[in-house]
Amino acid sequence: MAVETKFVVVRKGEEKMTFASKKEADAYDKMLDMAEAFTDWLLQSELALDEAQAENIALFLAEQKDGLQHILRTSKLPEAPGTAATVAVETVEHAEVDSSGNETTGDKKIRAVKAA
């Protein structure tokens, strides 16, 4: 017989999600706390939002916390996942020294360098 430990996030008496680790459950709970704060903030704003719209927007903002922080810091969109920055390829010659102390031309190595 196997014993499993599960961590369940419960909000207002309703099970929201089950996790295998406490760390994941705590992170999800923290995200829900953030979404709740965003919902209250949006409902207090002068925007004409009903509660369902405010909750959906708030949950989206909480889920996209890293992207939101990037935009607030830089005023630019973050890179889309899957699109890498421009990569430059450098050819680096590799020279070796043989046992008699003479330099021999070795093979060329290709090294990718991430451009800023």
C-alpha cells in the first residue's frame, strides 16, 4: 500500500487545485491572493467593469506577473516565449601545441553568442 501526500488549495470552502508539493501549492495560493487584490483594486477603479470581468482580468494579471513586472520596469513588452534574441555565430580557431612545442592549426569551433 502506497501513501501519497497531496496539498490542496482551498478558497472560501471550495477546493481550487491539488498539488504534489507544498512549494507549488503555496505559489498557487500566493497567485490567488494577488488576483484577489487585483480584483478589489479594479472594482474600486473608475472603469466600468462587472465583477466577473474584474476577476478575469485580475487572474490574468496575477498569472502573468513576470511579464507585468517587466513592462512596469522597462515600458516594453517582454520577449514572446519561443522567440530567442538574435544570435550571432562566431567562428573561433582552435590552435594546439604539439609535443615538440610547435603550434599546429586545429579545428574550427563554432560558438553561439547571444546578442543584446
